[in-house]
Amino acid sequence: MENFKKYFDNKEYVTKIVGAEEETEGLSVANDKITSLIQLLTLSENKDFKEETLMILKKEKAGDLLITAIKKTKKNKHILVAACWESEIDFSNYLPYFIDLALDSDYLVSLEAITVISTMEGPFVADDVKSSISKVKEEQKKLNSERVVLLNDLAITLEVFL
């Protein structure tokens, strides 16, 4: 496990993966940890490191780092959102953010965000939950697809949080 931490330390180990420039374009040197995290979780070349990466995130309580990575990436965002529930970190403080992701037009991002929300332990701010329920119900009115069922289940989950 200790050897694995070197992948997050640019002074000790730097990886350049051909084809990864598109995913990490625009990230500054200050965001090397985020760049490494995105690469470790999303690139198929690194699939052997995914479980260890998730364990380190949980051990280090690095939910904020994972949220930042999600915000920075455009491609394969659903993989990073899935990493939130796979890491078993409680993201209850980020309920409004995950509601926005649940309402994303990308079905996979939406599905993974709903999964994260369903694993949240709380406690929750009642106003955040009520606002979230309203957002979900408004979005449901606009849809005529299988996402309506997903959002209905999400609304039920949110009502339990109250």
C-alpha cells in the first residue's frame, strides 16, 4: 500500500499517459493530485490500481479531492461519480451538489449520482432536502423517459431523509 502512494506524489513519481492530455487539459501543476486521481480512476490502463485508489481515498477521507476531480473533468465523469459510492465515503454534506449531478443530462452521471445519494447517511439540512425534492419533481415534469422512474425513486429516497 505504501508503494502505491508514490503515484500521488509528483516529486517521487510522474506518469505521462499517451492520450490522457484531453482528459486533463487545462489543469495546473497545483492540481497534480487531481490529475493523478482522474487518471487512476478513469483510464483503462490503470484499472489494476482502482481498488487501491478507492481504499486510499477512504482512509485519507479525501472526499473533497474526489469532488474537485469530478468538477474538473468532462469525459468519463460517471466513473468519478461512481467512485464516490465505491470508496464508501459519506458525501451527505454534498447533497445539493449530487442532486445537480442526478439531474444531469448524461444518463450514466445521473444514475451514479442517485446511487451516491442513496448511500448517504446524514444528518441532512432539512431545507437542502426540501429544495432537492422540489428540484427533482420539477425535472420530472420535463421528462418522458426512463429517467422519470429514476427521479421518482430519488424523490422517495429524499423524503426518507426528512
